[in-house]
Amino acid sequence: MSREWEANAEQWAAWARTPGHDVWFWGWNLPAFAQLLPEPGIGTVDVGCGEGRVGRFLAERGHRVWGLDRSQVLADLARDAGGYQEVVCGDATALPWDAQSFDLAVSFMCLMDMPDPASAIRETARVLVPQGRLCLAIGHPFNRDPAAADSYFVETDFDETVERAGLTMRFVGRERPLEHYTRALSAAGFVIEELREPRPQPDAAAASALLAQAATTPFFLHMRARLVA
């Protein structure tokens, strides 16, 4: 999966950075995710930072942000765009920072793109201070193609190419049941404080056909977890 995201990095940069293009992100997913975030503290680590738009959003709101992505192209794009104290190309299962370096970690729409999210969650716990928080967003586990697997409980790779408004993006990842993530959080010493299934605001849904379909279908899942062990 990491190789595929590296190969599609330039496509993703265009998809994410073209003004007005990714209405799901700007008009729905990010605003809902922002409601989970604590106030800025000693430091925030953006695990799976991609081209850096979440980190830049956080920096604009007073967070001091460090970022990591497995794709060298995306890490370079995030670094060049600014907002981060440091951006590293590396593995989320072996973060390059000392234990207890941060009081907040964010993992936005990337755990389902990792081959071993449980190890990434465990490593995230290592770099957080006691009572530190992890805020994560994933594709909703219930929103999967029923024909793609014999059972909801079967892990299934997905590979989807989307074309919209002259741009093409290939999305590659793995669908897993919700319990995969909740067990990983518990095993790493987290307790879940908030679990939300965001829907776009009525005015946003009325203004965009792309957002309107999300009024009745859960596309994303957001969680805030606190490190207690």
C-alpha cells in the first residue's frame, strides 16, 4: 500500500490542493474532525501527514506540529508547504521521536491505508505523554461493498480509481471491521472518549450533490482516545 501511495503522490497532491475540488474534506470531514481536537499543548504529531493539509490547518490554530509520512514525495510536499516544525519520511510503526514527546497525535484518514495499524497505534502511544490524546479519522467500516467480501469481519483490500472534475485519483487501502481499531486502541493503553459518525451540515448538503448522499450514509468515523496506561 505504501508503494501505491508513493506512485500516486502527485495525483493526490492535485486532488487535495486544487481549490474547491475536495468538498468532502473541506465541507464535511475536516470541520467535523476539528470538533474533536483539544487545545494546542506541548506538541502535536501528524501520523500519516500526506501532503500536509491537516498539519497546516492545525498550525493555523496554534498547534506546533511534527509530521511523518511513508511517501517521500508527500513528505517533501508537506515540508515545502510549511506549517510543520519537522516532517520526516518514515514508518508509522517506528516513529523517530523520543517517548513522551507530544500531548496530541492525529491520524487523519490513513490508518486504513497501513498494513499494520495496530502497531502504528501502539507506537503512537509511545510518543505521547500520559493522558495524551489520539484523534483519528477512518473510512466508516460499515460503508463497504458487500460483494467484496464474504463477511463484514473479513479484511478486504480495496483499489478504487475516482475521476472527478478533470482529476483522477487511485485510492488503495484495506477495509477492516471496527473492532480491529478499538481492540488496537485498548491494547495500546487508550480509552475512547468520543466516537462520532459525522454528517454534513444541512446547508452544506443542500449546496452540494456530493455531500447530499452523506445525509443518510455513514462515510467516515471519528474517534478521540486518551492514553491511560
